[in-house]
Amino acid sequence: MGFKEVRSIQERDPAARNPLEVIFLYSGLHAIVFHRIAHPLWKLRIPMVPRIVSQIGRAFTGVEIHPGAQLGTGILIDHGMGVVIGETAIVGDNVTLYQGVTLGGTGKETGKRHPTLGKNIVVGAGAKILGNITIGDNAYIGANAVVLRDVPPNSTVVGVPGHVTKQDGEKIDKRLAHAEILDPITQDIEELEQRLKKLEGRE
């Protein structure tokens, strides 16, 4: 078990009170431990055993990580249940994945068919990142987003399909600038006032 993972969980999860609590009670950490066992066996091309270890980990934690997936250090799988990480997925250092996240494929492609995540990325609950795409460093993927295209570094992505709304701290999608959207009721009232003035002008 990597102490970096334990320390990373403590730093990023305010509910983590001490290292022992993290070690014994965090299913996301347990899932990573199972993967740390299964992945070297997968690289040695040992038949069946890596998948068996992976499935045992899934049964215990509710997190499914294919033994072929490549995981960096300092990864936090928070709450964990329902997370799926596919065979050719690559996850960089200090990535946070919330419950229900899928790093999956889009069909029956062979070869590299799962996403590559850079460093310091946060993927919100229920988000789906699908296909051989790249998510740049420091990106934030909103809850329940479905991402099918590459995401630049330092970006925020939301929606279905996912689209970039902020990059390098600047809003680039005005559709989500709710403070700048006119209230439709206010617009209707203004139109009625204008019509009323026109009618009064005719009298």
C-alpha cells in the first residue's frame, strides 16, 4: 500500500481524520491496492490470475479497475462505488475520481481505446469519459458529463455531450453565464409595457 495514496487522501478529503481510518475504511484505496497487485501480473502475461485479483477487488470495493490500466500515484477514488476504469486507460498522478465515473471505450475497437488522463484532474460523480481521448492536466470534469473529445489543460467541462466552459480561468461558453442571461418573465413584461405605450399613443 502506497503511503503517498494515504497521505493524498488525507490532504484532499476533509472526512479523513487519520491514516488508520484511511487504511481500513476507504474502499477506493483498497481498490488501488488490488490493482497494484494485479497490474504487475498482467504485465508478466500471467493468464487469468490478474483478472481474478481484479474481480475480487471489485467484489470487495464496488470499483472495477482492469488489470491492464495504468495508474499514477496519489490517486483518490472518493466514495468509489460504480467506478469503472478500462484496460487501456491511463490515469496520471493526483487524479480524483468520484463515484460512478467511467473511463471506458466507445465500441469494439482494438488497441488503445480508453482515455488518458493527465495530472491533477478532478472527475465529478457519474461522469463518463469515453474513447481514446486525452484529458489535459488540471482539468475539471463536471458531474454526469459525457466527454467524447480531447480536453485542453486547465479546462472545465460540463454537459452532455461535454463541452469546455472555462479555460485558463476564462469563461469561453457564454451559454452558462447565468448571471448574464435575461429573465424571460422580465422580458415579457417589458414587451407588454412597450405595446401598452404604443396603444396609448394611438388614442
